[in-house]
Amino acid sequence: MRRCSRPILIAGIASLPALLLPAGREACAQEATVTTTRGLDFGRIVAVGAGTVVVAPGMPGATGNGVIVLHGGSPGPASFTVSGNAGKKQAVITFDSPSIQLTSAANGVTSTMTVDTFRSLPAADTFVAPAAAADVSVGATLHVKSFQAAGTYSGAFSVTVNFN
């Protein structure tokens, strides 16, 4: 079994987005690669109360529950390409942590938001990867607190791809 692990960075703004930035390219055992092609972007948001912002894998945009998602920006899922699977047909995607913290240090005050419920398309369970490359889309849920401080938030999560 080959294992590829890829950290993916998250950055953003509470009243202007939480965004997952492309983290480049990672070579893995036996020349498999995981290449980030787009960052996860929760869009520009305004916290009018506690709520969530959901980005679904494979779908553009973001939806808010108790949070206003403003027009503008480019909310949507992260995406990456897995290539060089050397004829292995099965791959399993795992998220190395069930949740991560985004932090912001604006005006000397540190604030946090939690991101969890990571989902992928194809699903994180075993999927058949084509011999050349497989595109994977990742969405998640951002939890926003009442009176969430505006600022630029950042953090990271890791995705691991195991080939069978």
C-alpha cells in the first residue's frame, strides 16, 4: 500500500472569507503525487449570530445558517489531483483530523473558528482511481460564533490518500 499525505492551508476573513489556499505539490512513495488545484473558500461572511457556513464537495458556492454569506469572492470546495498511481485501482481518502481551528490575530486579540465535517467527492471511502489521475473535491462546515471577530483566519488540515 502506498500512502500520500498532503497538508492543505486554510486562510480567510470572518466578515470576509475563510479560504483554503492551494499548497503546491507533494511527491509520495513510488512517484504518486497530490497536487492542490483550488483552495476551500467559505466566501465573504457576516456573523449576525452563531451559525454555520457549509461548502459541499463538487458544488460551487456556500450556504449559511445563522450567518450571512455575501456576494463576491469565489466560495467553493478545495480540489486536488491524485496522479501516478502506477496501475493501482483502489484509493482511500482520509482526513487526518476530524476538526481544525482557524485563528485570527487582529488588533492584538486572538479569535478562533472551527472547521469540521470534511467531505470529499469521490467519497472518502474506497474509490476507483483512473490510471492517469483522479480529481478530488473537498468541502467542510465552518462554525461561526455569535459576535465573531472580523479578521483574516488561517489554519490547515491534511488529506491522506492510500493506494491499494
